[in-house]
Amino acid sequence: MKKLSKLSIALVAASLLTASAGAADHGHSTAAHVMQKSPKGAKAYIVNLRDGKTYKGKVKVIFGLSGMGISPAGITASGQPIPDTGHHHLLVDVDKLPPLNQPLPADKPDTFKHFGKGQTETTLELAPGKHTLQLILADYGHVPHDPPVMSKKITITVE
Ligand SMILES: [Cu+2]
């Protein structure tokens, strides 16, 4: 816990330091966005749900990440991406992945859920029936890493 709060303080400090520089390159045209390399073996995974299982009512989803760290969206260090970090995205009922060298869609909140504050879990209220879930990590500008760090897509049934 001590470690975590230190990290939060560092993140806040970093965001304050780069508030002006960050504002300039946040939400800009993405043409020049360079995909961040992901470290070898980095993995995103859904911790608590199993492919093919049935869950009742609201579904809590816990996001797992190994080999990388969480950093909120928009945060850079003096304008530079913080290496090996990103924030989670949960794709709900997304059949086909969008181009992964661009920011993940921000205008489809029911299917492309951004966790830009660095959250590591959420609770979904899904209609009864089958649903697919997949996690994908993306960098400060919502662009996935190279190679992409994403979980296996699972199908669950909600009743
Ligand atoms: Cu995002």
C-alpha cells in the first residue's frame, strides 16, 4: 500500500509538471502518434471471469496486468510517454477489433470502455444473454501498444 501511494503521488506530480506540455499533445491529431513498444511477455487478463460460464445479475470484472504498469490517460513525463504503462479498456460485444495503431474509439461508451483514471475493475449491467469481453491496454493517447497487450476474448452468459 505504501508503494502504491508513492506511485500515485509520483503520477500526480508528473501530471502537474507536464500539465502545460501535456495539454498541447493530448487529443491532437494522431497521425504522428508512435506506437509504444510493449515489453516482451506483457499480459492483460480478466482475473475473475471464465470463458463459457454463466453469471447472475451485475457482473464485476477485475482487470489483470503483468509485465507493465498502469498510468492514467493523458499522463506523460515532460511530454514523453511513460514507458511500459497504459490504461485498461474493456471491449464489450465487439466483434471486430478496430485498427490498433489508432486511438481506441471514444464515442462508443457501451462497447469501448476506457478506464483512463487507471481503474482496475468495473461492474457491468448487461442485458440477459451472451456477451463477449476482452481487455486491451492502451497508452496515454488511447493507442494500443506494439505488440498489443490484450486478453483473450471470453464469452459469458448473463441471467
Ligand atoms: Cu483510453
